[in-house]
Amino acid sequence: MSTYTTEIDVRFRDIDAMGHVNNAVYATYLEQARTEYFRDVLDADLSALATVLASVSIDFRRPVELTDAAVAVEIGIDELGTSSVTMTHEICTGDEVVAEAEATLVSLDPDSGKPAPIPDEHRSTIESYHGI
């Protein structure tokens, strides 16, 4: 199964009083990676879609520090449902996995706000890109 990877710079503002990337910033890294995934893979602007983040969980392996300079976020697809997609994420510095995460996005009907089927063009692109 194929994955999508993007690199994100570690910024000074990401660092907390303990000298490492604050745990809340990891969620921002995941969000930025998903936004780039939608742009690069689905040719879509995530902010223009009726899609919401239903859940996110992060398991931290080791702190990221400013000297790491950048993280690579790798995205895979764990489950592709009728109206939802569960993405797996690995955040790495070099060859080391520093955090693993899972996020579920739900496609909504923009009028009712209720779950709606993932658009066919997005579903077929996800299946093709990831070989599922």
C-alpha cells in the first residue's frame, strides 16, 4: 500500500518551555499534512469541502526539538468507509518515528450537516493512490 509523505519545518514558535515541540503542535502538523494531501493527491482545497475531523489520537515516542529542523509526516489509509476515511500518520525525524497518529475524517452533506458519501472522484483517487 502506497503512502503520501510531506515535510514540515519545525519552527521556534513550536517549542515549549521544556525545549521541545509542544504536544498540541503535533495535531497542527497532522492538519497541515492532511491539507497538503488533499491538495496534492485529491486536487482539492480541504477548507472548501464539507469534511470534518471526527477523531484524532496521537502516541508520542520521543520529543521533537528545534535542532531536528523538520519532520516528515507520512499518511496511509487504514479504512475507507462510505462517508468516512481513517488515516494513519507517522511523524518522523530522519529515519526515526517520533509519533504515530490516527485521524478519522467524515464527509458531510453541506445542507443538512449529516454524514454523506465520500465523493466518487475522491474515493477512486484514494483507492488508486494507495492501492486499496
